[in-house]
Amino acid sequence: MAIARTCINHSVGFDLRQLVRAAMTSGRSDSSRGDVVTEFERRFADSLGASECIAFPFARSAFLATLRSMDLPPDSEVILPPLTIRPMVDAVRSAGCRPVVVDIDPETLLFDLAELDRCLSEKTSAVMITYLFGIASDPRPIIEAARSVGARVVEDFSHNLGATIEDRAVGTFGDVGIYSSSATKTLDTYGGGLVITDDEQLTARLRVAQSELRHPPRSRLVTKILRTLLWNITSRRGMWTIATFPLVRLLRRRHPSLEQAISGAGRRSGRSTGPTDSWFERFTPQQAAVGLELIPQVDSITCSRVFNAEQIRATLKYLGVPVPTGSERGHSVFWQCVAYIEDVDRVQTGLASDGIDTAGTNLELLCDCDPGSCGHPVGRAVKRHALYMPCHPGVSSRMLERIAWSLVRLRPQASISLGPHSGGTGRA
Ligand SMILES: Cc1ncc(COP(=O)(O)O)c(C=O)c1O
């Protein structure tokens, strides 16, 4: 049996039921049940210890609404990491601000503090911290630096739901935390951008922005569910083994760029398209009802991931392969179990021949979309050398043994640019 790199955290039957429901409900009639959205927002905020949650259709639209609600001076700068989704840059530009990309530290995957200090100025109005791969790193030194120039702080914890620093949830340290509840995420509501905050003024403004969102057409949710359903069916163990994985491997051999385009792993930043209509449509009551049903499962999904990732990381440690460490005071959730490997193509091919699917991050390297900005060597190296292995709840102890044996057989080489002596400060 082949092992898929990731999984959808609900059953095919669940997707089918939601599909029927979405097809039978028009966006407008369903939206009369706004109390379900309020209930979901309350439960999500409570689960993280935040005062408020305001739901948007995507993390990108939540980010745009947040920046607009912060009343930032026109042409001020917003600091972003080199690896995130490109629409975050579109959001910054749409808010009338200028994106500035600051490199990250390989151990924490948060901003490199020395470089952040160099880039912060009185022009900086906001800093977007992006936690990667479920690694819990302490954001407080970054927040302190941002506040010293009067900048607001947004935390994107889409990869880190449930991660904590000294028992406090990541996403609750800055002014605002944003979680994308898109497909394959630990909490997946067929898309969604959930803002959490304790700031009353921002909450009031975000509520106004939320009330101005339009009712989505019925086809919008149907399409999102269909996409998830397809992914769900094709990544189920049997289907993955007999059809999907052989196809992935064939494409990887014959048309690597096509395989990367489909998986997203090779996605390069193209020209910005700017916000589309779908950014400004409501998070629906059906999505909220899905969230209410799935919130109770988050802890057990996270426990399985942590258990599986710790086994794989023990093997990597034995082999001397570096991994991001995060904070000693943190509890990581390993949304993806990443290793920094120099000969990443050889190892990926070797693991695939043992039936183990792995991938690089599908996040985009933002510096690629700005020809003037060619720095950010750590971001670039993470994009090139970070390989994630399956650690999702569908990975059994037998599969973990296979992954360990395969890694031992292949002996991956430690990444030169991301290893312990590569110059990462590890301070955050
Ligand atoms: C770090 C990060 N932020 C945000 C998103 C998604 O945002 P959106 O909900 O706008 O698609 C992703 C997608 O996987 C992500 O990896």
C-alpha cells in the first residue's frame, strides 16, 4: 500500500452529504441562518482563548479586511515572510500599502530578527508573522520589535492550529490572528478565513467589513466541496495505491513541471491578479455548521500528527538530518513533518520507490514576483530543500516503520544551507 503525503480530515460520505446539502440550498436562503455562523465563531474563539472570531471566506480576504480596519497610512510598509501564498501580497497592495519581504530563520521559520531589525522603520505599519508547517516558535521577540516602531502585528496560523507557546495558543499574541480553514487543514470548512482578536475597535470594524460581504452564488460552495471530494477520493488508501500515486510518479518522471503545477509544489509567483469577487463573499452557515461538527476532532487529529511526526523526527535525528526546531517552550503540531535535505530529489524519488509520497511546500516564494528582490536565501532554501513526509492520522505504526526503514536505506544528506551551522540565529 502506498502512503499519501496528506489527507482530508473527513470522510467521503461526509463530503457527499455536504455536497447534496449545498446543491439544495441557495446562498441567500441559507444565509438567513446567520446564528450558526455566530455560534461557530464563538466556539472557535473560545477554543483558542480569544475574545472574538470574525469569519471571512478566505485568509486572504480576512487579511485585507484586517489591514483596512487598521487604518494604515497610505504607502506605509507591511512586512511579509518570503514564503506564503501570493494573494497575501495582493491584499497588502489592495490596502494601499507596500509589501516588504524579510527573510526567515531556518530553526524557527519566523523572521530572522537581525534582518527584521534592519527593515523595520517608521514607515512600517504592520508585520505579518506566518507560522510554518506546524512548528511552534515564540513570536514575542518579533512582536516586541514591531511594537517598538508602532507597527501592528498579524499572525497567520493556518499551519499551526492548536500550537502553543507556554500554553498560550499561537495566533493570540499579536493584534490579530488569521486561520485559513481550507482543504487539508486540521479544521477544514471548505474554505474560510477566521480572524481572532481581543481588540474591541478592530472587532467592530471587522464586523462592518463582514456585514458588507455579498451572498455567494450556490455554485461557489458546491465547487469547493466537489474539489475536496475529488481530493478525498483520490487520496484514500486503495485509490491512492492503484491509481493516484502511480500517476503522480509517472508525471514526476515525464512531466515534472506539470506534476508540480498540479500538486502546487513548484508554483512560482506570477503577476498579481488582485482580489476577485470570491474574496468578498460570505462564509456561509453551512460552512459554519461543518466547523461546529469538526472542532471536537481537532485535538485527536493533532495528537496523531504529533505522535507520527515525533517518530519520523527521531529517525531524522539519528541520521543527522536537520529539522526546524521551534521554541523549547512551544508545543508544535506538525501540520507537515518537514526535513531539510540537500539531495532532496534523490530522496524523494527513493521514498517514492518505497511507496512513500512526499512533497515540497506549495507556498510561493514571494521574492520571485519582485525581480528587484533577490535576497532571502533561507526562504529560497526552505522552498528548495524542505521535504515533508506523511504524518497525518491515516499513517499507521506499520507505515511509520516503513518510512523509517526507507530513510535509513536512503541516508539523506543534511541540507548545507539549512543545517545547524548555516547561520540561523534561532532567537525568536
Ligand atoms: C500560510 C498560509 N496562509 C494562508 C493560506 C490559505 O489562505 P486562503 O484561505 O486565502 O486560501 C495557506 C494555504 O494553504 C497557507 O499555507
